[in-house]
Amino acid sequence: MNNFTPFPGGAGAGASHEVVAFHRTELSVILSLYGRMVAAGEWRDYGISSLRDMAVFSVFRRTAEHPLYRIEKRPKLRNRQGQYAVIGADGQVLKRGADLRAVLRVLERKLIRAVE
């Protein structure tokens, strides 16, 4: 089983464009954190992008602005730095690794501060 899903509407017969997507279990972990952050009043919207080399879950404070954070999945980095990364609004990598839950802990620390 691979980490890719076929992209609908390929050009021409037999053309298959594949994109990276989050698996249901990965989305469950991300959406659990997202729900807690919405309840704390920190986040208000999200967007999901499935691209050829990565999948991105972007979180926003307001709908019409740049994302506060991007949670990226890049399967090609699986054996190097880890396929998951949390990237801040300024483009700085806040955490990278192979375990999604461990990578997302950098954002959970912000939730603890928001609740205090």
C-alpha cells in the first residue's frame, strides 16, 4: 500500500497523476487537535491541499489571511528527517519527525498556554 491517491481527471488515456493525501488516521489526529484549538478560541478555519509531493493541512485564525501553521506530510522525507512537519506563519520549521503525534506536540504546548 502506498501513500498516494489517484488524482481525478488525468489528461489523456492512461495518464495517471498521483498526489499525496492524509490518511484517515492522520486526519483524525490533526482534527482532534484542531477541535481543541477552536474550543480555546485560537483557530477558526482550516484548509487541506493534496499536491504531487506533499499534503498540507493549513490552520487559520481568520478565513481571509495567511495560515498560522501548516502541517505538512512529505513521504519522500520519510527516511531522512521524517515525513511530518509543523511550519509557522513565517516559514520556519517548528518541528519535524516521523511520528505525527510527536510533531503536533509543539502546537499542543500553545494550547496549554492559551487555557491558563
